[in-house]
Amino acid sequence: MPRRTRALMTMAALAATALIGASCGGDDDDGSSGGKAKLTFWHGQTELWADCLATQIDEFNRTHKNIQVSSDTGGVVADRMLQKVTAGLQAGNYPDVAYVFGSDLANFARSEKLLDLTDSDEIDIDKFYPAARDSATVDGRVRAVPALIDNLAVVYNTKLFKEAGVPFPKDDWTWDDFRATAKRMTNDSTGVVGLGWPGTGDEDTTWRIWPLVWQLKGDVLSEDGDSVGFDGDSGEGALAYVSDLAADGSVYIDTTAGSERMNQLFQNNKMAMTITGPWNLPDFVDAKVSYGVAELPAFQGEHATIAGPDVWAIFDNGEKRSKAAQVFVAWLTSPEQTLACAQQAGSLPTRPDVLDQPGYQDYVESLPGLGKFVDNLDNARVRPTVAEYPEISQAMGKAIGLMLFQKAQPADALQEAVDKSNAALKVPGP
Amino acid sequence: MSAAVRRLPFSPWHLLLAPTAILFALPFFWMVLSSFMSNAQINQFPPTIIPDSLHVVGWDHVLRRATFPSWFANSMIVASVTVISNLIFCSLAGYAFARLRFRGSSVLLGLILATLIIPFQLTMIPTFIVMERLNLVDTLSALIIPGLVTPLGVFLMRQFFVNLPREVEEAARIDGCSRLGVLVHVALPLARPALATLAALTFLITWNDLLWPLIAINSEDTFTLPLGLTTFQGQHTQDWAAIMAGNVITAIPVVIAFLLAQRTFIESLTSSAVKG
Amino acid sequence: MTTEAAAAPPPTLRQRVFGETPSAWVFVAPAAVIIVGLAIVPIVWSLVLSFRASDLLSPGRSVGFANYEALVKDPDLRSAIGHTIVFTGLFVPLSIVVGLLLAIALNRRIRLIGLYRTAILLPFIASTAVQGVLFSFIFDQRFGVANAMLDKLGIARQGFLGDPDQALLVIVLIALWGGVGFSVVIYLAALQDVPADLVDAARVDGAKRWGVLRHVILPQLMPVTVFLLIWQTLLSLQLFDLVYATTRGGPLDSTVVVVYYIYKQAFVLFHAGYAAAVAYVVAAFLIALASLQFIYSRWSARHA
């Protein structure tokens, strides 16, 4: 072998060894050595809530001398949490606590590494609102702790309403009122549109329709959970309503990733109403939009709405860390701590005893209309925690898309969604 | 060329290139201008192009971040090592595929390209498992090792070497030069534009990579720049000014890399002696 | 240069027995080890996964060929493949032709040429996330610049990314914008290597600009054109980031391409096993295609 080549190969081999060697000195703590339990906490949040959580982590570490929660957040935002935690679970290197979307929990629950908290000494799930409790429960077992809860209501632009001479929505308004209002507020010459609806076909598109299905006496799943509960009048009625809205020309179909365009339009006084949650209120305040909040309309007097809770999932990293993680999450979701960051999180209280905390009034008044969202929790229902929900969501999302784009009849779109969902429910296992 | 055109004080190519260049450069300028807006202005719709005043809030947020220098340094380290390693190993392999006849060369080249067919969305998990077994998760090595040699580089260098005139190489062989010597002393100097291009492209791809660092890195001081910038993106709100500022900062080294690469083109144009 | 071709040094015994193979393998060893070596685990892992029903969170179970049987009947997969073919069929030829034209235009020594070259490369340098944001502004149905211009020209407003029938084409445009720079960079480098004496000789023989291009320059560019064809095709089949940043596969699944479909199956619907099977079928098809092409070129070379 020519001398030069041999030299090259030796250098390469040395470099490779150096690279690998340099990193083998990394710390390898599993918290099982005597002393502090070290926890990794991937909260998936950024900006204001992340800053608030950082303060909470410091506070917790200060007051709990035998537990150390790392301030490293794992470098992952909530949107990518699923991919990263999945990779981690596969490789055996996963966090102790992670922020998980409520709609993903049922699938995470199939992993035995997700702790079963039903009999936990630290965590008392009954202290939370029923909606929050339900989204943390899978198959009757508590598998996570509620982290955030919200719900959908109608936020309307008072300035645009005044200019158009249209009265503000009343608390007992109906979907017919809503449709008429949207149509009146839509004005092509001024470029104002009545409302917006996400059009990408994913969960953002779908979850807005469940309140209509519930109000029409249907549900996502049937009683026994083996088939869907929205075949028939409830599903068809809901889809037909969306189709009517679109046919009126009052809907802005937002096809951007993350549905940002809708909010931008609302903030720029180009959209009269938006069906959204409390997380947008800080932006509206920043953008100096004058708005009001009204409960979702009703078909027959029942103003059901949907809540989309997210949860803290605790993973099993050995007994010591599991216990410490439960202590931490219990502390994090205590009434005082929940209130401490609720405003930054854009979350509503996850438990009734938050309302008794000092400082609660300040929180409610920090954002106009927030109180209405809190009250609305009484009307809120949640999606079922079943592993097949993502497929039902996709199927229904497609159907709603067909309505928005006026590409199909409600009955046909519904049939397709029902068939696909039922097929998914029949498949055993993953 | 018509007489009328020749009377222009500048080359007529400018008439084509200038508008095209403006068209292509607009997104970058919009990015730069947006980085000097306030978040309120960026959120305006329809969007505005000129900042109403010089807001540095975006730059402030990014540069003030305590770990920002680490992000930059990490990206630099990973990208630089990857570029150097690719220059060496892709030249070696590319030359062998182009000039040396050996059994299995087509199959090997095909294999190297075939590794690209399975999407990274799937392969990232087993690759992560491998890194975990090697104890390299959350280190820069995890980012560097998979990129030490890229199929792009091997294939690109091969195509360039195929194109070089054989006579000069053969003359050197006759003079008793070893294969490696021919590569180093004859082929590589002729392939300067290709090497510069490979360096710039490898730098770009490594520098902008987001998905793999996201999976492989956990600690904020080990982030690369694109990964660090995701911390300005909330679920419902984004710090757009900071994101734009961050993207400008991210783009600058790459622009420099491509400018440097183009230098060698100009040098090669003038060094016609090499072609003799 | 000598007029007689002198012979290369006589081969040694070792060289006569093994050919160039030993030294060649030393040259390619690092590349082979790293690329193929690191790819082995993922490739085997994905293959095993394709025979299981797995969500990657729980153990899952083996299902034999069930995934493969299912995907043959999957209409959504067929749509995804269709979209990918449309995208590739439009993007690859356009990016090469436009790239070549731009590179030829940029391969001259006029003032500001460095500036022009850099300007045309800038979209290629920006991340897809930024591209996504920018273009969803430009192509917004109600307020975008594109529709505003159409208004001025008296043409009807278009739905662009919000129209199920147009979204994929708009994505091709955005991808071209961002991707043509790659072809330009490669062609620029290749044009540097076109021997000046060849061009001069052709000119002396009376060839016009177009003739020089066709008979001298283009043949010289053949190897990199082959590279670009293969590379851009491979990249097009991998399209994901741009779709994720702009339409998330919508509206009405009109922009779901194969890799996006795989992502959805694995990380939205928790069917990672099925996703792996899809990936393998696509891979197998591509490899079959490439092998056929390879065998054909060997056969035609032998029978030429």
C-alpha cells in the first residue's frame, strides 16, 4: 500500500477514535447513585411560558433538596415532541416528564414505559376538572397529569360589528344566527370575511366540528366504542352546516400550516368572527383589536363546546426517578403553581381550586374575555382517548375539507368518513 | 450583435440578469428587512416590506440569548469538520469510481446512492439508536459522524473526474507517479471548481440541517443554530422578528461560503496554463 | 506533448492478478464504510419494521406481508405516488434546463457578475421554513402579491395554495425558485472546466454561438447533466420540508407526496410498520428501475 495512503488511513482512524473517545466521558447518571434524583423535563414550550417554567424549575429545585430537575428542555418544541420521544423510547434514552398533546396520549399509553398513575401517592386526579381528568385517562387508568386546558368560543371584532351596524352576538344565540351574522359581515368590497376555518385537513380542521355533532346528540364514538357515533343525523347535520357556511361565501379557508393566516386576518380587522381559544387573546391585545367573547351558538339551547387538554406524561426511568417525577409533576400542577404560569401558558385553570387562589382575579382580568372562557369550561366536552382517534380525525378532516371546498354532498362525505373510521376501529392492536 | 445593442454603455446581459437577480434576491431582502421590524408590524396583513422604523428587538432577542454563541460555534464546528472530511474522502472515492477499474465498482456506487432512497423520517430512529449505543447522543460527534462522507459528494466528484482530460494524468503515470500522487498532484488541482462547489454545498446542507440535530441533541448549549432558532417558535405565537434575525445570521456564513467558492472559478478562468 | 504514446510501466504480477482492485478499494473504503456502514442498521431495521404492525411505542406484533397487501389497495397511497410523479416530472427537467440557461448567462466576466451569481443563489440558501412563510404570503388568495398582479393584468384571481387543483403546481414553482440554484452552481463549476481551446477551435471553424453550444459545450456537460438528472430526481422523491412548511399536505390531500404520506402514517396515525412497508415498496421500485436502466445501457454498449 503506498505510503501516503497508509498515512491517510492512519490519520482517519485516529480521528475517528478521537471523536468517539472524546464523547465517552459524558455523564451517565441514571439517578440511581445515592443522592439527588436527576430529572429531565421536556416541556416543549417556548417564549413566555418557557421563561415562566424556568422560574418554576428553579423554585422547585430550591425547595426540594433531594430532587434536581434539569433546566435543559431537550431542544424540542411541542410540535416535534412525538417524533423525538418516540426515537428516545426506541433507543432507551427518554425524558422523565414530557408535554404530550391530549390526542396523542392514547397511543403513548400503549407503551409500558408510560407510568400508570391511577394509584399514585402524589397525584390525585379527582382534583381536576372532569374534562381535564378525562383526557388524562385511557381505558379507565390515569396515564398522565393535565397540563393545559382550553376551549372554543367565538371571538368577534367589535369594531367591525359597530361599523356594519350588526348587533353583537348574544349568549343564547343559535347556529342560524351565526350563519346570518357571518353572511352579513362578509363584505367583498372592504375585504372583510365573516369567519375562518382551518383547511389543512388535520386535527385543527376537525376538532371544531365536534361541538356541532355533540349538540346534535351525536358523539365521536358510539356507546360501546366499537364504531363511530356521528353516522346519521348528527354527522350529516354538522357537515351540512359547514357546507352552507362555505356556500354563503362567508368562510376564509386557511390552508397554511398552523392556521396562522386566520389569526392574522382577525388581528388586522379583516375577519369578523373567529372560533378560537384563549391562547390567541394575548395576540389580540397586542395587536390592539377590540374584541368580545361569546359562547358557541346552540342548535337547541345547549351550548356544548370542546376542550383540548394537553398533559404532562411521566416515563419510567427506574423507581427512584419515577417517584421523584411524580413529586415534581404534583407540585407543578398544584393550584398555586398552576395559577403562577397560567397567563403565560395561555391556559385556563385545570382545576377548580385554582379559582380560590389569591391572584386569581388578577389573572382573569389580565385578558378581556378570559373569564368567559373559564365559565365556558362547564360546557366543555373532550375527545375520547382512544388510539384510533388520529384516524377518525383524518377521515373527518377530509370530509370537512370537502364541505369547505364545496366538492361533495354532505351525505356522501359523511359516508366516506364513517366507513374509514369504522375500518380503523376494527383493526386490532397498533 | 446588432449595432443598436452595442451602443449601450453596458453589456446587454445586464438587461436579463439584473431583473432576474432582483427576482431571486427578493426573499432574502424581505427576510433582512423583516428582521428590523417589530413583531406587531410583521403580523400586519397585507404584509409590509419597509420597516416603519429600525426595530432591533428581533436581533436583541437572538443575540442576547446566553447560549447563542454556542449555537453558532457548534454549527461552525460541525460544518467545518464535515466539509474537510468530505473534501478528502469524496475526492478519494470519486476518483476511484471515475478512473480506476475494479470489480464491484458499479454495484458499490449504486449502493451508495441507494442509501438515500429510504426517507430520513424513518431512518432517523435507528440511526438514533446506533448513536445511543455508541454513547454519542447529545454530542457534536453524533452530528458529525453521519455526515463525514455524503453520497452527494462521492457522486459529484466522480462526475467531475470523469470529465478531466486523461492525457495529463497518463503522462504523470508514465513518469512513475502513484495513483494517489496523480490524484493529489494532477487531478485535484484541475478539479478546483468542483472541490469549491462540493465544499460550499456540503457546508450549506450541514449548516441548515434541522431534523437530525433535533432528534440527536438535548442540551441547549449543544444546539446548532437552526435548532436554537426553533426556541423562538411557539405553538400559537412566534417571535417573528427574532426568527428573521436568526435566519439572516444563519444565512451569512453560507453566503460567504458560496462567495469564496466562486473565487476559485475566477482563478480557474484565468489559469489557462493548466489546460495546456 | 509527445507524438508517440509511451506505454505505462509494465504491470507487476500483483497488478496482473488482482487488477486495480486493491488500491481502488483503499480509495473508496472510507466512503464505503461510513455511508454503507451507517446505512445498514437503518435499512435492516426499516425492513423488519415493514413486516410488523407497530406504532414504535409498544412492542407491536409481526404481521407478515399484511402491510404490503394493504398498500396495494390503498387509494391514498396511489394519490400520493401520483402527486410525487407530477412533481418530479415537472421539477426535474425544469430545474435542469433553467439552471443551465442561467449558468450560461452567469458564466461571463461582466461587471457585477459576482453580485448576480450570489443573488440567484440566495433562495437556495434560505431555509424551507422561510420560503414557506414568504410564499404563503405571496400566493395568498385574498391579499397576496400574485393575485394583486393578476388583478392589474385583468386576469381572474386564483386560489394558488388554497386551491386543491393548483396547490401542487404552486409547490413546483416554489421548489424551482429555491432549487434551481443547485443546478446553477453545478453547471457553473462544470462550465469552468470546458477546455477553452476546444471552444476556440470550433469558433475558428466558423461555428456560431448556438453551434458551439450544441456541439462543444453540451457534450462536455453530459456527466454533470447525468448527475443532476439523477440527483434532482432523488431529491424530488424526497420532497417533504416544503410541503410541511406550506400546506401540510392539504388542501384536500392534494399536496401529499410519498414521503409526507410516510411521515403521516408513522407520526400522525401511528402506523410505523405500514409506513416502512410503503418506503420499501417505493425503494424497491426505484432500484428496479435503476437496475433496468443500467442493464440496458450495458447491453446497448456491448451491442453498439
